[in-house]
Amino acid sequence: MIDQIKQLVYENCSQPNVLGVLLMGSVSADAHDQHSDVDLLVVYQQSEPVLRLPNAAWKWDVSYISEKEIKGLQKLSDWRANAFLTAQIIVDHTTWLPSVIHEICTLSDQESERHVTRWLDAYLNAFYRSMKAVRRNNELGSLLQASSSIMCLINCLFSINKLIPPYLDRVDILLDRLEHLPMQKTALSERFAAISKSANPKDQIILFRATEKLLRSFGFNQVYEAWGDQLENEVNYWEG
């Protein structure tokens, strides 16, 4: 399917002001179904073009972004940036488009450290509150906090791998791109799902311990130490 898309787009984007075309969305992420549109992002200079594409077995959904706008995404925390994690360049008439996409998706060392610190602390807070909620038989609170802890941890793991956070429905696809994980990818995905469904303390503690080992190895001891004995006391309650 993607080869057909590339061919049709390449054959129908000869306008001189078209700098590039990106395949976006679920098709680019290989997460589509029979109802999915084919999302294209046309990068242009000066005046916005109109890309006329032939009828196909799918519906085209074409958006446009100027050279100035896409280069500006490198410096902004914009929700649109997350979509570029799974973008595929199918037409490129520039010398800079691949590097711009890379820079949109990548964190600097300073950004990575700042984001990891923030998301790790948020993860620990949600983990702690979920465990307390289970202990108090607060089912809804425990599930909500457990799900929140998973979201924060996902963002933390992408940050430590110097990538911007993903759309959550693309996490399973993108985990393969992460070099540094607290456990093997399949086991991690299963743990995320189990914790989100049940807030089971045993599952949460296993993930907590594996995450602590990873994050401490990267020098984030101070985030854990700021919690004093609270985390260990809560874990010991369940392990004892």
C-alpha cells in the first residue's frame, strides 16, 4: 500500500512550490485499518499549493505547512510535533527536510535531563498515590492514578532516549526505537496494560524497581532521594 501511495504522490506533485510531502498518521505508523484515511502533509514555500491526487482505494486527507512553519516546530512544544515521530518522507526536493524532522523529534541533552526529571517525579507521585488508593480500597482512584503513572513513565522513557513524547496510541509501535528501557519491550507493554487495567500492586512494584534501576544508572538519584522514605515505606508495606 505504501509503495502505491508513494508512486501516486510522486507522479502528481510537480508544482515548483512543493518542497516535500510527508506520509503521516496511522498509515505511516503501520497502525491503520480499512477505514483509515491516508494523511499527507505537503511542505511548501511561498504560496500554498493544491495537491490534486487521483481517486484510489482509500481517502486522501491532505494538509499543508509552510517551510517557515515546519522549521518553527523545532523550537516549539507543539502537539503537532508528536506526529512526526512516525512520519515518512515520500517526496523531498530540499537539502534540509530530513534534518528538520529529526530535530523536531529529538531532545537536546539539556532538554532530555529536564524532561526526565519532571516526568520521573510525576511518575513516582502517581505510583505512590495509586498504591495508597489500593490500600484504601479506592478502586477508581487507584486505576486513575495507575494509568497516570504509566503515561508519565512513558514520557520519561522517551525523554531519556532523547525523543519527544509520543501519541499514546502509538507507544507499542515506537518502543522498538528506544535503546534504554527498564525491561524487554514485550514484557514492558504487557506490564503497562496490566497496571492500567487493575492497578495491581505487585505489577506496579516490579515496574517501579526496574525503572529505578534504569534511572539511577543515568544519574537521577536526586529525584528518588527527594522522596525520602515514602516510596520505600509504601513498597515495604506490600512486600511485607
